[in-house]
Amino acid sequence: MSAWCCIVIMMCTINNGVLSPAPMNAEVKETYDRQYWYAQAQETLQKRLLYATEKNPVAKNVILVVGDGMSLTTATAARILRGQRRGQSGEDADLVWDTFPAVALAKTYNIDAQTGESSACATALLCGVKARYETLGLDAGGRFNNCASAINSKVTSLIDWAHEAGKSSGIVTTARITHATPAALYAHAPSRYWEDDSRVPPTVRRDCKDIALQLVENEPGRSINVIMGGGRRHFLPTVTPDPEHPNREGRRLDGRNLAEDWAREKKRRRLRAQYIHSREQLAKLDPRTVDYLLGLFEYSHMEFNAERGAVLDTEEGTAASTTVKADDPSLADMTRVALAILTKNDKGFFLLLEGGRIDHAHHYNNPYRALDETLELETALLAALEKVNPAETLIVVTADHGHVMTFGGQATPRGHPILGADTVVSDIDGLRYTTLLYGTGPGHSEPRALPLNGTSTPADAVHAAAVPRQWATHGGEDVPIYALGPMATVLFAGVVEQSYIPHAIAYAACLAHQARRCHESIFNYTKPQAKLPNCVPPEVSSVSAADETRNEGSSGRRVVVASSVMSDERVPRSPAPLIAPLVNVIHYLILFALSFGL
């Protein structure tokens, strides 16, 4: 009987592989709209929930930590640097997220790009749908620089879902608040570069608001409780000098001061709100008296952590004698204030915490600042962990995309400086090289140069790159996901689409389309199927468990439909067309067995 079972399964597998359309050809015809990604995420959720118990905890709060450009190599090198700064060898050190119980990997490609781009990756990470290159908060219908395409392509985000549940919300970043990652939470734009109206084509300014204006006037932006980062230039008009850099003016052409408009609108609604733009103002803020906070601490991006509180910095476009002190608040400072405000809501909160300048340092081929910014992000997360209860707070740490920095050497000894040169020279050209190198970027030179290239401090060191480019490109590899808190170990495991992450967060926190699980007596999960016979190959179909097995007549015998294609996180195709061919195969096998007396 066992042999008979194997014959049936093998023949069905062959028949299925021959009669079914080729996966690659069928994939071309699939429509990557928001329904596709929602359905794909739901299928992945069901797979993860096979291992869930009936007592599934609910996350009251959510902290999503994003290291922009924080590849796995970046995390490894930063871990070693952390240990070496403490006087240790570094390799056996741990960053705080290394201790989290759940780890997964996320695919970062975009709908139309093999290597992920920041705004499209942020849309997947925060809105749950994959997007097109350089579009923001739009599904596949959005086209770059095409205002009309944005009208029916807008998608909601984790902040929309949090507000719907009555939770508070916050964004804390070291980048401009209108930059790609934070903007995906509140804006919908066919171009990530439309940060103010001067970048929007004049013919479409009435139909497509710029990103800063959407934050101030539209939902969910106008209802976000805490907004802190850089980017004052996109909120100030061209005739208004920046409060900390008087030689620079705003970039808005409509004459509006959006920071003042934000404060005026909150006052009209009788909300306790405050706008600040300096570290001193942040230090004096009393979170008990503020429910809405807008903090814009820099003209553009906030200073690198290595420059905070530094001596004096030369102003861009001015004489060398004109200087200004770089004294921005730290990411940890902003995080503590944000949580002091957000935790006042008994229904919980959602907070995006972004280390936005890791990416910028990598683009410069400058690993010192990239690793230092990664450690600053860890410091901010440690500050957050002091203020929340992990039993009711889901914390997810990930990246929007990777970078082309590599880490290696030839028999490099333990404890060797992570930013230094290998102890062995190249066996081809006899030149030394650093253990951290880049695939592309401004560090390329012939012959190859070590980072001791005449710079004033190690922080300015540019490491070598294989291919010359003005800026280093992103990396296309999967990025890590670390998670701690309610349902973390169930939801975050294996390799997933980046667009799955917000849906998993929504499930853990019972938000939006996943809110129903908090109102059901029995949680929505699929029970594991019975163990399959030994003769069944392990590569089972991606079809749901209910479709994989079905009863044949009244005998109760279960026939498993096998597939030569392993599950790859895609929405399963309908199994209906396979029923008729399968019946025919079984029919002929029975006749064959009878004719030979089997």
C-alpha cells in the first residue's frame, strides 16, 4: 500500500508540473496592487500562526526602530565597535537587539527595482504594500513624477491604523522629517523629492500637495502627537531666515511658515501643543503640559552624532570665518521626551524611531560615522526600554535596505580594530586594505589608498571602493528583523517580504484590518496538519492547508496534492483547474493497476 501511495503522489506531482503554467510566466501577469500585498501578508501570517497558542497576547504599544541602510554587515561591525570602545576585543559583544528572542530576514526589492530605494522600501515597511522606485505612500498604481497617478493609489500606514484604534503616535528621526522613511507614514507623493512646493511642478501644485504641507494639513499628519527631526527649510518661506543659520532661508514659495501654521491650527482646536527648534527648548519642555510637539532641530538633516556639541562648524556657502555650533539634541534625548508624552495615553501608542544618517555615511564610504550612528540608535533604544514594559510593548528593529559595505580579512586576529587595515597585504599588488570595504562609491582610487588619506580625524576617513561613483549605491540583500514583545517569536521568523512587517505588527496590536482578533473568542489561526506519509516529498504546495488535503468519497482517505514549486510567500493560484487532470490521472492509474493485478 505504501508503494501504491508513492506512485499516486509521484504521478500527481508530474501531472501538476506539466499541466500548470510555468511560475515565471504566470508571475508576470500578476497585479501587484495593494490587495495582492495584503493577501500575501495574510498568507504569511497564517503560516506563522501555525505555531501560535490560543492565548495570544496583545501589544498595547509599538516601537518600530529603523536603521536607514543598516545592513547585517553594519550591525555586525557596530557590535564589534561597541565592544572595542569598552576595551574588549569586540567580536563577542552584543547590541541590545542581539538579545531579542525573534530574528527574521526581509526582502527589500521594489516592484520595479531589484535593489531597494528608500521611499519605496519605506512604503513597504510602513504601509504594507510594495511600491515603485522613488514614490511615497502609493501602491503600484503610483508613477514617479505623475501627479494624476497618485489620486487613486494612496495607501494607509501604521499611523493611520494606530489613530483608528485611539492610540497616540510619534516620529523621531535624525533625518529631515519630510525625508523618505518618516514621510511614508503620513504623505502620498509620486516623488519623494516633493518635500516643499518649490520642488513640485507649478502645474500640479493644486492637485498634489508637497510633503511638508501634507504633514500640517492632512490626516494622519495633523493628528500625530510627536514629530521630531530636521528639515526646517521645507517649512519656512524663502524670505524667512533660519533661526539657527541666519545666512540660510526657507525654500517654500507659497509664503507660508508651516511651523507657525501647525501651532496656530493646534491652538484653534484647543490642543496643548508646542513648536521648538533647539536642544535648550527641548530640555526645558514639560511633557505633562504638552500633548502635541513639533521639534525641527536643523535646517536640513540633523548633525551626525560625531559632530554634536563639536567645536565650530563652517557654514555652507559662507566665508570660512562664519561659524555655528553644532549642538542638536541626541536621538536618545528626543526618544525620552517623545515617550513621556506618548505614554500618557491609556490606549497605547505607536512610535517610529529612525537612525536616518547611517545611510548617508555609507553613501560617503565613511564607516566610522555609519557605525557611530548605529550605536547612537542603540542608545536611543536602550532609553526607550527604560520607559516601557516589554510585556505589553512590541519592539521591532529593522532596516529599509542594506548597503554595499563588506567585512573581511585574511587571518585577522581577534580584537583587531574594526576600522583598521588588515594585518596581511594583498597577494596581488602588495598593498594594504581595510577590513571594511565598499563595492561602489567615492572611495575608489588607483592605486588603492588606506583611509589615512590626509584627513584631520579618523571620523572623516573614507574607505576604499571597488567601483568609482559619486555616492555609494544601496545593497540589494535581505535585511535583518529583530523583535521583542507580544507575539514576536511567532510573527517574526524566517524570510518574509518587507511588506509583511506592518501587517504582522497590526496583528500583534490588533490594529485596523487585524483588529478582529481581539474581538474573537478563538483567535484566527490554522492548526498544524497531521504528519504526512513518509513517501510524500517535503516540498508541499503553497496552497493553504484546507486545499492541500481533501476527502475522497466516504472512505475518508486523504490525498495530498504535491507541487514541484516550494512556497515562496506568493498568493496561491486557484487549485480548481487541477481537479479534472488529477481525477483523470487517478482513473488511469486504477485501470493500470487492475490490468496488472496490483
